[in-house]
Amino acid sequence: MPQQWVQEQTDTDLEIQRLLKQSSQLPRHIAIIMDGNGRWAQERGLPRYEGHREGINSVRDIVKASATLGIQYLTLYAFSMENWKRPKQEISVLMELLQYYLKVETPELKANNVRLQAIGKLNALPKRVYRQLLRSINETADNTGLTLTLALSYSGRWDLVRAMQLIALDIRRGKLSPEDITEELVSSYLLTADLPDPDLVIRTSGEMRLSNFLLWETAYSEIYITHKYWPDFRRNDLYQALVDYLRRERRFGLTSEQIRQQRQQFDNVEYLLRHDES
Ligand code: FPP
């Protein structure tokens, strides 16, 4: 348990988490498309990078809330391969922010049992960011709590193509035959081989797209879209997404009394969320 982060929680927050945990159906893996940083800034008459800067505070809060809730895997789409087409200045601010986050946050991740990983074409990152990323990954490698995976210079199609090339190479080397190719085998060649498929994908800022994120892995994921921009998305918004997800789950084999109790718990969470915001 991330002791330090648990101690920082308010009583209401602890109570919401207690109620959510009671459902025992929380997603194992949550994947998030963090969108809307630019619009958040522009609507405030600020340069776009201010949206990315504030977005880091959302990253911190969502990582902490996920860890204390006992979520096992959290994957964040932090920089897509397509994002390299953005203006040089914006890319350089994003890289600065990423390096800063990793440097400042690694001791906290370490202390709170979070294991950091990354997926994507990582060697495309600037050298200093890449080195810091490897340091942070190494320093948290033995942690056993939340696995936080950053998708960086990532593209779902690129990962699938990469996997197909590796499979073809193994066939040429005689290690595999075409009949060995199954869904499980394809999954095992992807960069996400060690992660379970996401149970829940959250996208902020209202767009209804996957944007090349975990294309293979999200085949059966539930999708939750909120109109909030990423810099405004904090732990209470995550809880709302979880209530929505839990309500969608069909409970085969439960008695009507058990279903009634669950409904009551979700109503209680929403009541606390409404009061926490007012
Ligand atoms: C999308 O907003 C967001 C990104 C491209 C980057 C997300 C990065 C961060 C939150 C900061 C660094 C990340 C970590 C993990 C420390 P957008 O710019 O596409 O917004 P827009 O659609 O409104 O233009």
C-alpha cells in the first residue's frame, strides 16, 4: 500500500475509495487518452504549453488515486508518434515537462511502490529524456504496487507492424511456423505483452476516437468519454468514470438483494462526489 499517499487522503476520499473497493469489480487495467491540454490553455488565453503543465498535476493526482485504490495497471497516452508533427517548440516543452516529471516524481513513485514502464519508439526521444526514463524505470523496477506505463512516441499500428515483422523473422529462423500464429501469440509479440488488456479506456475532452492507442489490446475494453479537458480531470472524475464502468458490468448469478446493495453503494459514491465538489 502506498502509505504516504494514503495519509494525504481526505476522509471523504477514503470513504469513496472504500465504497468503490467493496464492489470487488474494479478494473485491473485503466488506460487513459489525456486530451484537451491545448484547448484548456487557449480558453484561458494562455499558451498551449500551460495546458501541458497543468496536465502534469492531473497525471500526479490520477496516479496517486489509482495506486491507493489498488488498481494494478494504469497506462497513460503521453505522446503519440503523430505528436512529432507538432511545432518544434511545443515538442520541446513537452519533452522538458516529461523529463521534469520523471526526475521529480521518481522518488515518490519509489516510496509508494509504483513500478514505471514505457511503451513506444523510445529511442526517438531526446537522449537526456531517454536516459532519465531508463533511470526511473530501473529505480522502480522492484516495486510491486501499481504498474504505471507511459506510452511515449507510441502508435498502435506501429507496434502491430513491429510484432508482425518479429513473427516473420522467427518463422524465417525456423522458431515458429505459420500455424503457431494465434491471438495469444500476437499479444506476446506486442510491447504490451506483460500487461493485461485494458478493462476501461478513458478519453478526456469529448473526442470519440482511439487515436491509434492500444488498437489490438482494446478489442473488448469499455470506453468512457468525458467532456472535461485533461488538466481539469482529477480523482473525483476518475471515481465517476469507475461508477459508470461498474454500473455497466452485468452481474450474473447475484441475488436481487446483492444487486440492490451494489446500487446503493454507487448512489452513495455519487452523493459524496456531488458534496465534495460543492
Ligand atoms: C493532448 O492535449 C495531450 C498531449 C499531447 C500530451 C499529454 C502530456 C501531458 C499531460 C504532460 C506530460 C506527461 C506526463 C506523463 C508527465 P492536446 O495538446 O492534444 O490538446 P488539444 O486537443 O486541446 O490541442
